[in-house]
Amino acid sequence: MISLRDISYFYDDKIALKDISFDINKGEKVVLLGSNGCGKSTLLRVLAGLYFAKNGEYLLEGKKITKKSVDKEFRKRVGILFQNPESMIFNPTVRDEIAFSLREFEESDIEKRVEDIAKKFGLTHLLDKNPLYLSGGEKQKVILASMLIYEPEILLLDEPTAAMDPKTTGWFIDMLLELKKSVVVATHDLSLAYEVSDRAIVLDEEHKKIYDGEIEKLYGNLDLLTRANLIHKHRHKHKEFSHSHYHKHY
């Protein structure tokens, strides 16, 4: 469904992605792993048709994606969730925020669909509230609802649980596993990655892809995880003795 071929992206003269290639099948869930600053967010924006690489090729079902090809149909097929939900909120109420995309796409039965997804997401009691006054986890839920309500085929999620408490994170994982969609989750949280997918794509701090394969095999490769800055080793104390071992990043 998705094919990237040697994608590179620059901010002025600073490289953000270097020669990235991979394929994602329809309905496949993939975790994009890497430390902060490695290019995960940039890559999601390329996939969402928000950024356009000068080098390389992005194909969606065989069709090359360019500035000219990104139209209303593309926007309806591909949904993106930014790490900071506040950057995506601009309506006065939760109800309006969830309904906004349906109005933009000129959909029908808007009120009923908003009520239905609000009930599913546990947001009914917040529908008439200002979304900017909600907790971080509630804001993420609102943005997820506003995206899923128009039923995109592809979901691009950037650190989706960063603002969620443990209970909401559990809800999110269960919800994600039920979806029959192509999903790319960008995160540096190895625990979350293991929960949501069997496949990981790893970017290193040089903005290159260094792994694409099974998460089980990745977790056994301490050298690669260290190179990607996803684990680190330091000394710490346990009561009367101290020792060092590897730690995951969260």
C-alpha cells in the first residue's frame, strides 16, 4: 500500500531523513522507533503529505505522491495525530472539534456520528466543554475521535500516549488493536512498541533506517538498541549494593 524509495528530507542544510526505504501493506500495523530528533515526526509528515522530500519517491498504491496529487481524497484516506494535541485543536467545543472533519468532507448524519464516537471514546460528558481545558489524555482522545470519525484508511500516530495516564494508555492499545487499518506509530517507548505491533522500523541518530523486522529479534539486539539510543546503561543502587544494567527509554 505504502512504498518509500530512498526518501531524504532536509531543513535548510540540516538533514532530517537519509535514504529511507520501506513498504507497508494494507492493514499492517508498524512501529517507527527512534530517539528524539531522529526524524520520526518528519517521516510521518512526509507520509501525511505535509512535507515533500526533494530526493526519493513516495508511492501510495502505486501512485506517486506530490504536492499536486495531495487532494481532498488523499486527506480523507490518511489521518495524522501530532504529538502535541493542542496544536490540532481550534474549535470552541469538543462536539465541534469531532464534527469538523465530517463537515469539511460534506458527510451526512454528523450529529449521530459524533454522539456515537463520543460514547465509544468515553467523551459524551465532555462534548460541550472547551477542549483546551481538558487533560492531556482527554485532548488526545478528542483528536483521535475527530480523526477516526471520517474513517481514514491510514493512521499516522506521533507519540500517541505521551500525554496519557496508564489507564488511558491501556484503553488506547486495546482500541488500536481492534482497528482494521494501516497504522504507523512513532515512539521511543519500547514497551508500547511491543504491545501494538510485531514489526519495527528503527531510525538512528544519523537519520538513517538501521532495522526493519520483527520486534522480538530487535529486542535481543542490545548493540542496535544502544546505537539507536533506545536503551542506555548506568549504575544505580539497590539498598546496600550497586550495579549497572541496561534501561529502556520512556
